[in-house]
Amino acid sequence: MTFLDKEYREIITKAVCGKGRKFTKESHTISPSHRPTSILGCWVINHLYHATKKSEDSVVVTGSYDINVWYSYNDNTKTEVVTERVEYKDTIPLSVKDDNCINDEYDVIAKVLQQPNCLECKISGKGSNITVEIEREFVVQVIGDTRLFVKVSPKLDHDDDDEESVWDHNMTDDEAEKVKPDFFNHRHKD
């Protein structure tokens, strides 16, 4: 069978040519200006990211976020918030790949499944530093041009302008009795 046959049409369209997913856990050490006594809170804000196709087998997501740690010092008599900007680079392998893409021009879509989030925040380094454990998760899709070959339906026996023959349906008496002419004026009571 050849695809240049009159029974087939070639359609060029954009399609998902690759998918991948990655969960990352990493620790960051923060050095506050005072020796911490206790951790009062930790949160992650200002997450920004961008995805690009690295190779045939992976996508790279680069990004950054701010870690804010609220801690007490001076024997729990004073508090302070320390902020540290963190940059990351995640290489996400493509678990699903379609080798039938036409060219090397791709769009990459990255979606955050788990925003960067604090799992644990504790005092470390002989009591002078703070260690923060962060998690994040991405799913990526690579979109490229691909070809589809579609079989064309045989020509119908009747004229295409004859809509009645396509939609011809005679209503039975039973069906006519079930029609409620005041359907829209009737309100349901629950």
C-alpha cells in the first residue's frame, strides 16, 4: 500500500512527541546572621522556571526560588527572617519518545506537579547554620510536527446537497406522544 494513493490523505500536525516526569529532593544550607536558637517557620516563594529541549532523550528545566526561614536567636528573645535565592537545573529524561517527528523544531511545555516546598528545616552545622530540605516535581511534554495518514471515506451514493436523505428519520406515533411542547415553561420542583 502506498500513501500517495487516492484513498489516503497526508496530514501534517503538531503532536506530543515526548513526555517525561521527575521528582527532586535536595538540601540547602543557609547561614543566618545570628546563631539560631529555634526554627519558627520556613516557606518557599517566587518560583520561576523555564524548560528547553537538551537532547533527543531529555529536557532541562532551569529555575529559581526564594527560601525564607523565620528563626529565633539570643535564647528565644529575638527573631529574624533570613532569605536565600536558590537556582536549580533539573534534567528530565523522556520516558515516552516518538521518533516520527518531521523536523528538529520543538516546543517544550513544563508543568509543575509539586511546587518547591519545604519538607524539613533544622538547625545544623554545630548550631550555626540552617539546613532546609526542599521537594519539587515536574512533568514535561515535547511538541513537534508529525505526519498522519488518514483513509478517506468512499463517496456517498447520494448527492451531498440532499441533506434530507442523510438525516431522514420518520417520527413514530409513540415518539410524538412523548414530546412536551411546554418543556421550557415547566419548572422542576425538587
